[in-house]
Amino acid sequence: MPCGESPADRYHILIWTIHRKREFEEKMDTMGIISVIMGLVLLAIGGLAIWIFLPEAIIAVKGLIGIVVVLGGLLVLIFGLLIVND
């Protein structure tokens, strides 16, 4: 056996690895629960902010829609110019 490893050493390494994997999975479960709770809190705060600033939120959405339409028009214009030049 290389480096003097015995079957007992391999067994201990295997047990240690399994134990570390379980610890990691438990930490990940805890982090998942914390992430869900924080997501719900942020969702509630965001919803409250939109409710309080509803007129400003509507104006912002209208502005974003306008920006998307302008970019779409620019895209169609460039596409048309490329077709005409060919």
C-alpha cells in the first residue's frame, strides 16, 4: 500500500469525508432557509415601497416602456438601413 495507508486509515478518511459532507449540507439547508426569509422580507418591503410611491412607480414604468420602444425603433431603423444599402 502506498505511503503506509492501511484499510483502517482509508476507513477513517471515508467516515471523516461523509461527516464533513453532512455538515456542509446542513449549513446549506440553513443558508437556504435564511435566503427564503430574506427574500420574503425584501419582497414585502418592495411591495410597500411601490404602494407608497405608486404614482412615481407608474411614471417610472411608463418611462421604461418608452425607452424600450425607442430602442426597438432604433433597431428597426438600423435593420432597414442595412437592407436598403444591400
